Amino acid sequence: MAKSLADFLEELDSNAELKEAYLKDPVATAKTYGLTDEDVNVIKNKDWDTVKKLFESSGKGSKVHTY
């Protein structure tokens, strides 16, 4: 089962190895994590509006990161 984009972004906050890999190559890290092609494209295109909507619709607050 593929992991969700929200799970990936939340784990970036607490997993130093994942964050380091993401900083080097966000798209490859998202693929390795198991995200769907659609979610990988959100990362690739830096579509932060989609991310914001994802967290708003789930009732979770969004955080601002500058990786």
C-alpha cells in the first residue's frame, strides 16, 4: 500500500535521515517512500497549494517549512 503525502510530509519533520535525503533529491525520496505518481508530482512541481488543501481538509494545521 502506498503511503500518503501527508504521512510523508509529517515524517519529514521527525525523521532526520528522510529529511536529509529529501534535501538532496526530493522527487527520488518521495518515490522511494512509496508515494503515488500524483503525489510525487506535487513534490516535483512544488504545488504547495495542494499540500495546504490536503492538510486543511484533514483538519490538521499546516506548517511552513523552508527546506
